[in-house]
Amino acid sequence: MTAVDRLAGRESELAAIDDFLTGVRSGTGRALALRGEPGAGKTALLLRAAERAAPARVLRATGAEPESQMAFAALHQLLRPVSGLVDALPEAQREAVRGALGLAAPPGGQDRFLVSAGVLSLLAEAAVPDGLVCVVDDFQWVDRASADALLFAARRLGADGVGLLFAARDTAEARHALKDVPGLTVAGLAAADAARVLAARSAVPPVPDVAALVAAATGGNPLALRETAGLLTPEQLTGRAPLPDPLPVGDGIGAVYGEQIARLPADTRLVLLVAALEGLGDLWLVLRAAARLGAAADALESAEAAGLLDVEPTGIRFRHPLIRSAVHAGASAADRRAVHRALAAESEEAGDTGRRARHRAEAALGPDEDIAAELAAAADLDRARGGYADAARTLVRAADLTPDRRTRSRRLKDAAVAAWLGGRPGQARSSLAAAREAAGDGGPSADITQLGGRFELHSGDAAEALRTFLTAAEQAAEQAAEQTAGQIAEQTAEAILPILADAAEAASYVGDTDAAVLIGRRAEALPDPGDPADAFLRDVLIGTGALQGGDRRGGAGRLRRALDAVPDDGFDAVHLLWAAAAASLLGEGDAAARFGARAGRVARVSGMVGTLPVVLESTATAERMNSAFALSAALSEEGLALARETGIANSAAAHLANLAVCAAVRGDETDARAYAHEALAIAIPHRLGLRVGVASYALGLLDLGLGRFEQAHERLTALTTAGPGAGHPAAVWGSTADRVEAAVGAGDLDAARAAVGFLERWSANATSPRSQALLARCRALVAEDGAAPDLLRRSLDLLDTDSAAAYDRARTALLLGERLRRERRVGEARPHLRHAAEAFGRLGAVPWERRALGELRAAGEAGDRAEPAALATLTSQELRIARLVAEGLPNRDVAARLFLSTRTVEYHLYKVYPKLGVTSRTELARLLTQPPT
């Protein structure tokens, strides 16, 4: 059958592929997934795409069922021809990709997305100069590590000239995996095209009635049509004899192959089974394993003559995946086990311990600790390379083969961790439940209980997570008490402190001050840790508990001691987030913002994308507090995408809430409400009091900015009095200044004074200029008219020393201008109103700008809207790139930190420069490092 006949009726699919290829050759990143039933012609379309791709380079890989649990097997097949380009990648990506492809020892414990980012960079390098087309067939059998890396790249293709073309069976699992990739369904052929296929393969041309019947019975499936045509006699094709009933369609296609295979000599069936279970298509490995089982050296020739497979010097390839399935289905369980044993022996001689372990596992008849331990070791290697999802499945199989209950429980717990890190939260929860069950009468260990709390904290009920962590801390204490007297002190702190920190994080999500007090007391009862980072963390927990328990002086002193111990360099992102939390508790939002920004930088450098969504929560909040609303929104958009990719729903809620606040500042009511409601839909059932508070605050701030003072007063007051998330300390503190202004605007001075009193108590130990300026502004709003201007001027003076407080300074200038105008001191009012209007305009705070301009006109000056700051013209991606470039990073490092290719960074910078009116990196840095005014 000619290639033209194989593609009969595929004009629309070919047109879509041509459009795909045109985009790639023009330098655009493209991804396309062909989905259809077996035999629909997906492989023929892929082959045609590869033929038409020139001058673009083509890389190929085919998923194989026996390889589907071997991390990075498909990626190794795809990228082997371009592995020499790995040296061009940023260091962290380079080492990750080398480890994944087996070119070097893996770094160990690396984030799976670091490999994915490296793959994206490698594809971009391989696309130079004429573009790159990656053709991946049988995607449903691609191992999960490879699939994750390729789909990560597909979601981030930019101006790279990289095209990813996938083909997969149209199953629910494949549709879910490829949901973010534009899809093309390869359906059955129409009757006329089906007749062409039949005629090309039949002994005589079928008459129209017979062609229509066969087309209907096969659903137009090209493979079914071809196989059916070969079985029909000339009499049946011409209508002189009845058609067989049923026709060999659906499962019958496999039955046709099964019949062909059954007629082959026994030695040939054996070597086919070896090839089916080996999966790599390694000709010499297949022949050696078959010989080990007694098959003749020429046993493969009959299968090749029958057209079931192709034998080439480079390997063996089944003509269709269903042939492999039919070989497997037609063999007895005993024969399959014997083949796996032979393949295990050959793998051992080749030094491939991972394959040896998996083949031994398939040959096992029952629990076997030796095989289980070997599988667990293979999973360790997958984890070290970043193949967590594949490691998880291997560990589950290892657990199945483990005789000892406690060891089985531990391996299932490890499988749960690997599944979570591999972005499979459902599988992680299932494995953890199995680990608990396997623990037996002694109950689960503290680390299993703690892990359950972490899963809950990331994507479930935060209050349940808190309860779970407290239980885990008790278990750890009991287990530590069982140790010898000389080990108790050291091991108690080492085992319990991280669990208490998890509990404190959960308590902060919920807003449970009683739990925070309890956690602080338990931390204080621990011995002093020797490690400075642990000592810092213990001080934060103790200080938080004391502060929230009413001992403000003692708690503030402990928190201050903790912050004084933060080094200029050396702390990881998690500890810097705790420093931000401590500063917030002291009422020092500016210090909290600085620590949050540092945490973001550290997380990017480390390449740990799995933790980055959580870190970006604090970083995005920090930039918002520093008046960088566009950058804050850009960071939350990035964090939201990563949170969704990693299955961290509660982090997604945090980013949605922050996006709602940024939209409220802009006065974008549609976006603010949409983001807030989406955040609340996650946060309320998960009892995330802080997220509920921030999302609700966004709606109150929106009302305040639009001059709806009564609605703003009602919403912001509700944060302190009723409803889910009410009374959360951070939400109450963070909204206080706005609550005071809303209460004054609504005429409720008693509520405004009460809010000021709360802020005075909260800020009693704060020493930063911004915290004192905020308090002075709030006091001014409830002061007598004569005292108010001086308090507002004091607030402005304090903010003059804070280059990142542009928004707060503009808010204060607006209030001062309004007060002076009401006192008929319009000459004094105008400069403040003018400054406020200009600052709001540059920041994109539209409703606040309108309010300032209205006041300025009332003061007798015709104010015009200010041009937005040049940064406001940048897209979120452009802004993130520009910020990192301004920090002095070369393009390659910017690409590494943002999980983009270098070419994509260059493409965006090409657009950034003219937008900002700069011509060099030096000018860009100067522009972006100027403090907002």
C-alpha cells in the first residue's frame, strides 16, 4: 500500500500538520496532539510530518509499554542525537539533564521541574538554526518522567522554533495528560475514502455496497480496513458470497494478529515474546535472551517474513502496537515469567540494575525481600534523577513484594512522597493510606502522620492538617522517649521541631491563636538546638506563641532575637519565609517584604520548583507591599500556574487572593471579584483563614477605592467579627489602615477609633519607619482637625525614607490634601494632591488617581491623568524578565530561573527595550532600580 493510500481522506489532518510545521519553521513554538483509536493512522501522519519538516531538525521517540515505568526512557530515546548540546545549558539544568539521560551521576534529590526546564532549554538549543520538530508516538506509554518534562516544555514554548507533535490513543488518561496541548482527533474515514483503502489492499476492487458495509462495520478505521481486506475473498468483495460475521474489528483486530502469531513456529513465538517484553527494541539483547531460553538463531525470520515486525541493524520494531499486545496476550503466565527471568539475567550482564530489578519483579510469584530491595534501589536512582512519578510506581511494586509489614509501610510512605513530588497527589494519598494500613497494630510512625499533615496542608483542610501535625509531634516525642538517655535530648529537638514548624504553619493558615500558643510552649520545652537555623526557628515558634498568648513584650523580644540572628547569606527560602512571618507579627511590613523577596531569589537559585509556588506567595505579597503591583501580579500569575501544575491547591488560593488585591488597586472590578471568588471557593472549604481574609480584604479595598465607604466598612469590619476566616491576625492587621479609612468615610468614628487602638497595640514593638508612618496616618484620621495635618505630615516624613512605599505615601498625601482643602488651605493642598494623583497614575491605581484628580480640581487646579509608568506597558512575562535582567543576570540565568529558554528571554527583551525607551542592560537596570515616586 502506498503512502498516499495510507493517508487517504486525511486532507484536514495534513493541513493542520502543515500549519503546525509552518509555525515551527517561522520560529514559533508549537505543540499538537493527535488522538485516535489504534489503527486510525496516527503513526502515518507522524511519518508524513517528519518527511515535511525540512529544513527543521527532527527528533523521534516511541513509547513502549515495557518501558512505561522506567524514568526518562522516552526522553533518552528522543534526545540522544542532541545530547552533545547539553554543555550549553545553565549549570543546574545541565547537571539535571545529564543525570536524567544517564550521561553523568545524578545530582541527587533534584526537583523534577529542574529536569523539565533543562529539557526545554536543550530543545531550544537543538532548534538552532532552522527549527526542531519532536515526534513522539504512542504517548500513552511514555514514562511519566519523560511525559512530565515534555508537557512542561509544551506549556512554555515561545519564540524557540520548537514543535512537539504527540500521538496517543484516545483514552481518558491520555486526554487528561494532554489537556493543555491543542488536540486533533484522528477519526474513522468516510465511506468513499474507506473504499479507496479497501481497493488498494484487496485482491479485486470491492463493489460499492460491500465497501459501504465494511466501512460501517470497521468505523472507517484504516488498520481494520486493511486487515479486513486481506481476509475477504474475491467472491465476498464482489458481493457473490456473504461477508464473515463478525468482521475482525475492534478487539477482533488483535484476534487477527493472534491467529497469525499462533500459526508461527514455537521458537518464533518465543522470540516475539522476548521482543514484546524487552521493550527497547535492542536486537542483540532480544536474541541473547531468546537463546538463553533455547530459541534457534533464525527464529526471528518467520516473524519478519509474516510482516509482524521489521528487523534492522539498529533494532526491532513491531509493525503495529497491537501486534505486541497480541503476542503478550497469547502467551501463558509461565512463559512470560520465564522470559522476564532471561531478560533479568541479560540485564545483569549488561550492568543495568534497574532493568534487572523490574524484570525480576515481573517474574516473581510472591513476596521476596531480595527483589523488593532491588526495586527500591532502582526507585532511589529514579528519584535522584528527578523521575519521582516513576519512582513512586516502582516503590509501590516493591512494597507489594515486601514480606515485613513495617518495611512495607516505609516503602509505601516513600512512594507517597515520590508521587507527591511527581505531581500525582491522588496517588500520593492512596499510597499513604496503604502505608498506614501496612503499619499494623503498632500504628503509623510519626513521619507517616506528619506526611499526611503536609498533604492536607498543601491541598486539603488546614485545620485537619493542624490536628494531624500535633498528633505527629506527640508520636515523635513518645518515640524519642524510647531512645537511650544519652540520645533523648538531641533526637527530641531534631525530630519534633520540624513537625512543630509544620503545625505552626497550619495554625497560621487557619488563624488558630490557641494552637500557636500551644506550639510555642512545646518548642520552648525542647532543648536548645545546636544548628543556628534550628535555633532561629525555635525562637520564632516561641515568640509567636508568646505574642499571641498575650505576652507581647516577651514574644516581641524572642522574635527580635530571631530576626537579629538571620544571616546576610546562608538561610534557605523556608527559613526566610519564617523571618518574614516574624517581622509581620512585629508589625513591620517593610521588613517582612524584604525577607519575602529574598526568599523568592533563593528559591529560584536553588531550582526547587516544587517549593517555589509557596515561596512566591510571600514574594508576591512583598512586592505588593512595596508598591510594585504589576510585578506582584506577575509573580502571582507565575505562582498560580506552578501551583496548579504541582497540585498545591492551597497555594493556588493564596495567589488568586493576591491577584484579587492587585486588581482592586487597579479598580478592575471584574477581575477583582473573579479572582476573589475563585480563591474563596478553595479557601472556605479548606478552612484557610488567611486566604479567606486576603480575598475578602480585596473586595473591601475595591469598595474603598471606588468610594463605596459603607460597603467597604461592612466588608472590612467583617474580617474581625464574623464568617470564615474572621479574626485571622494577619488579615486583621493587614487591613486595619483601610478599615480605619472606610469607617471614617462611613461616619462610624467609634469603629475607626477602635481600629486605631488595635493598630497601636499591634505596632507597640515595631521600629520601622513604615509601621510608624502607618500608625500616624491612622491616628490623623480620628484626630481633631487641628492635629490631623501635623500627624499626616509626620507620616509623610517617615515615608520619605522608604523608597518602596510609593503607594502608602500617595495615600497619605491624598488624605493630607483633602484635609487641607476642607480647611480652605487650597494653596497648601495642591502640591500634595498633585503628587498623589501623579503617583497613583504611575502605579496604575486608577480609582485612587480619579479621587486625587477630583480633589485637585476642587482645589482650583485642572489636573490631567498621568501617563502610566513605562513598566505598566510590559506583559507579566516581560516584567519578570526585565526585573531579573536589571539585577545583572545574563540571559541564560534569567531563563533558568523563570524556566524558559534563552531564546524566549531574548525574544521578550527585544520587545522590552523599545517599550521602556532603553537601549542597553545598564539603562534597563537604572530604570528598574529607581525607587517609585
